[in-house]
Amino acid sequence: MILLMLMAAIAIALPAYASLSPMSLGFPVWIQNSTNTALHQIDMNTTDMNVANLNFPVMSESGITGQTVTTTNFLQNSVFSSYSYPAAGIGVSGISGFWM
């Protein structure tokens, strides 16, 4: 019991103090840069062949039609964004839990 009383007296007698590291001010910056490039090329070929024969008076007809289509699309996007904010941190390392 005397030991417990002695420890309580020592704990009460000692002054309270804290050792904090200095505050640092900073501006954390978030930067995003994005570039997209797309090239599309489409080729289309069609052919149509028609043949018609009639036996009574001899008559024949034929036809060939064709079409070729080529399309090319080019797209390029560039996006740049930056965001910063003032922050006060405790300590030198700037641990995220210590930001105010």
C-alpha cells in the first residue's frame, strides 16, 4: 500500500509535458495527365451479279455492279488536370493521419 501511495505521489508531482514536432505548411498537389488516341479504318466491298435468260425469242441479260467504300476515323484526346490545397502537417514526414 505504501508503494502504491508513493507511485501516486510521484505521478502527481511530475509536471505534465508533451514533446511535439514542429508544424509544417505545405501544398499537396494532385496531377493527372491522360492521352487517348484511336484510329478506325473500315473497308467494305459489295458485288452484285445478275443473269437472266429467256428461251422464247432468245434473249439474255446480265449485269454486274460493285461498290467499294473505305472510311478512316482518327481521334485524339488530351486531358490535364491539377489540384492543390493548403495543408498544415505535424511532423517532418507528413503522414496522412497527421494532416489538419
